[in-house]
Amino acid sequence: MSAGIALATLILILPVELPDKTLMATLVLSTRYRPLPVLLGVSAAFAVQCAIAVTAGQLLTLLPERLVAGVVAVLFGIGAVILLRSGGPEEDDEVATARAAQRGPLAVAATSFGVLFAAEWGDASQLATAALTARYENPVSVFTGSFVALVTVAALAVALGGIITRRVPLRLVQRVAGVLFAVFAVLALWEVVHP
């Protein structure tokens, strides 16, 4: 495992997730239910989603290098578009799902898992995790960095609850992350044109 790659992944994924539906869904779940089952459920969902993303990224490494750079550029480009255009009503569905859950710790953990597992499909962080795995060819380090970033955001949401939404301009962080993804897409595209 490379600590540098894990740290780079964490630094890229963390700001992407701060303004994301992941944070909002976890905030909603943690204000409605006990924090520990929520954190356990969302952490399990993140582990599964990171494993899927890393596996997809490893499959990309079997392709020729220029093609991989092109795929990485597309993934980061899609991530940039998602971040720059998001901020819609998806949270409403997640809130409704959370409210329908039972109150037992196992039921809360299962609901938290389900809500976050569904919310992360095609998410910018999942695309970034796949792209970084393909780029660095170090799945353990990328998985570790991505998982730690996701769990950190969830832990912040659980611990701080509504304070985060009052103090952090989420739209601004989301826009900055989108621009960062666009820059990575351009850099990867540059590698396609100039190997």
C-alpha cells in the first residue's frame, strides 16, 4: 500500500463528498435515528461501493495506456458535470426512505446502508475511485483513501449534524470540486493526445 496514493485519493474524494447527497442523507438519518447504527450502516455501504469502484478501475488497467487515459478523462469529465449540475431533489427521496424505516438498531443500520448504497451509484466519488484506480494501479491504496474520505464525511455528518449545513457554503464547495474534476479531466485528456 502507498500512503501517498491513499492520501491523494482522500484529498480528492473528501471535498467532493462534503456538498454531496451523501452528507445530506447521513445528516437526515443521524438526526432521526441513533448515530452509531447510522454510521455503521453507511460505512458498510461505502465499503461495498468502494470495492465495486476499485474493481471497475482495475478492469480499466487491462486496456492500452492511451485508452485508459481517455476513459479516465471521460470519468472525471462526467464527475465534473455531475458536481456542477447537481443540487436537486434527490435528497427528498432519501428523506422519505429514512422516515419509513423501523427504529431498531439493526433496522436503522440496514436502512442507512440501503439509502447510501443507492445514493452512491454513479456518484462523483465512485467515478473518481474507479479513475484513480486505473491511473495509479494501486487498488488497495485507492480503496483505503476513498473509504476513509467517505467515512470521514459520514462521521462529520453524524457528529456535527446541522452545524455543517449552517457553517459551510455547500454550493461553493461543490462548485470548486466540480472545477477540480474538470481540471483532472483535461490533464488526463492531455495524456491521450501527448503520451
